Amino acid sequence: MNAPGDAARYHRLRLILALVDFAVGLAWLGLLLVTGLSRGLADLAASWAAAWWAQVAIVAAAIGLGHALLTAPLAWLGGWRLPRRFGLLHQPLRGWLADRAKAALLGGALGLAAVEVVYGLLRVTPLWWLAAAAVFFVFSVLLAALFPVMVVPLFYRLKPLADPELEARLLTLARRAGVPAVGVWVADQSRKSRTANAAVVGLGRTRRIILFDTLTAEFGPAEIESVLAHELGHHVHGDMRRGLVVQGALSLATFALARVLLDLGVEWWGLAGPADPAGLPWLALVVTLVAALGVPLGNAFSRALERRADDYALALTRDPSAFIAAMERLAGLNLAERRPHRLKEVLFHSHPALDRRIARARGEAA
């Protein structure tokens, strides 16, 4: 068991590491611009390849590799050393590194594709920012549908729930909510960590219920129902669609502002034009900063959805005691920060503070 105060210390250290990681990323992009290294990378890429897309790929790969090397110690501290110190993670370093490599390959491929799309659009239309936002929105929808069948199995071994009674109970709950699922799968989270959770992932024919095996091992059936009912609430309210729309709107605003700043950057950094690969660090810097400014707005929207999903779970199960017990168990297993500083919650938290969620449920039980 963790000592009192461990959750606060753990989350304080995680926040510090995340902010340092963010600052290092910005400093790396700024260094490339100020020193002229980005111009040198672009010229080197042009000497190696004639095709614009190949030049963009070379510059993007060099920038991404440099960032990965600079932030590798922070990734190790925040992703492996710190969770192990506080008892959250027991995955061996080799397994953690394998997961990191898979995530890096997947993220790198998607990131490179995104950069190529943006630079391709920059070359053909002044409305590149509008077209890019539309392309990214469509891709987000496709990713949401394919996530459970293509991405989750890369990191977890999934198997059908072996308890037919619990499976029937959960599928019945999903039908009552009007959210039919194709089945219930269990992910082997215990192989890596003690943390527990459940999710309803996918769209249409790919929608399925996924439970961490830590959840099925530590929680009673009524508590599992409460956790699942919260996730079902998101689907009943169309929160995934709402989230995609809000994400699309934020992307549109980000690209619209990026268009203005990228045009200014042509003069500031001596670029041949907006599609000059030497401007890639500037575009990345602008997008990163603008996206960061939108994080509190996105989190405020998310917290409102989470509160509504809690209310739905309480209405669907009519069992506030099970909901409260589930929240208490999740707090212990996940080392949750029960009541962070209000400013921290507003800026960084996508969920309401755990104590607020429990107090809200107790109000329903009264």
C-alpha cells in the first residue's frame, strides 16, 4: 500500500517532468530556427533527394530523432522509473522499452503522414489550413473506429471474458443503455501495472467492451457495472462524436492561426516560401504552442462530459454505493490525486477531482 501523501507527490513529480519535457521540445525547435540548423537540414535533404516529399521526410525524421534523444531520459523517468517507485508499474524495462518502440513507430508513421499531408497541401492551395483540418477530422473518425481492432492489440493481449454470468450482466447493461456491443474482452493489464479501468471502444460494428483484468480481479460485479455504466454514458450522449467535433474545431482554429504565423515566419526565418522544409520547426512550434493554449478549454469540455457520464451511471445502475466503492478502489489502484489544487484541475485535468465525483454520488444517495 502507498503511504498517505504518495499520490500528491507522484502527481507533482509527473507534472514537473511533463512541463520540463514540453520546455525541452520547444527549446529544441527554437534552437533549430535560431542557429540556422533547420536551413542546413533542408539544404542537406535537397542534396540527397529531388522530390519535395522526400526532403520533407528527411527534415521531419531528423527533427523527430533529435527530440526523441533529448527527451529519452525524461520519458524513462516519467514512464518507467517514477511509476515503479510508487508501485504502479511492475513491467520489466525490456517490456516497457518494447511498448515504447511500438508507440514510437506508430506515432512516427502517423506524424510523418500528417506532415506530408500538410506540406502537400501547402504546395497546391492557399486554403491548405482548411483542407488540413478536414483531412485530420476524417482521419480522427477512422482512427476511433479502428482503434480497438488495430491499435489496442499491439499493446495488450485480448481474450473474451471467461465469466459468462458477468458477461451476460454487462451486455444486458449495455443493451439497457441502448449501446449494443459485439462482446466483452479482457486486457492483460496486470502483466504491466496494477491500474484498473474499463472502456467501450470503437464505432458501430467495431464497438466492444474492454475490461482490464485488474478490474475483474479486484472489483465486484456491481462495481464493475458502475464503471461500465459511466463509459456507456459517454456513448449514450454521443460524447465521442462531440469530442471529435470539438477536436475538429480546435484543429481548425489551430491551423487557421498557424497559416498566419507561417506566412510571417517566411520573412522572419528567410524561408523560400510557406512550403520550404526549413520552416518545419517553425510550423511545429506554432502548432504546439497554439494547441497547448487550447488544452484548458478542451479539459473544461471533457470535465463537463465526465460529470454527465457519472450522473448517467448513477441513474442507470441506481446503486450509488457501488459507484462510490468503485471510485474508492480506482483511487487506490490508480494512485489518484483525490483533490488537486483547483487551478491545476482547471488547467491539466480532463476529469473532475475524485473527491468531487464521490461527493456528487453521495448527494444522489442521500
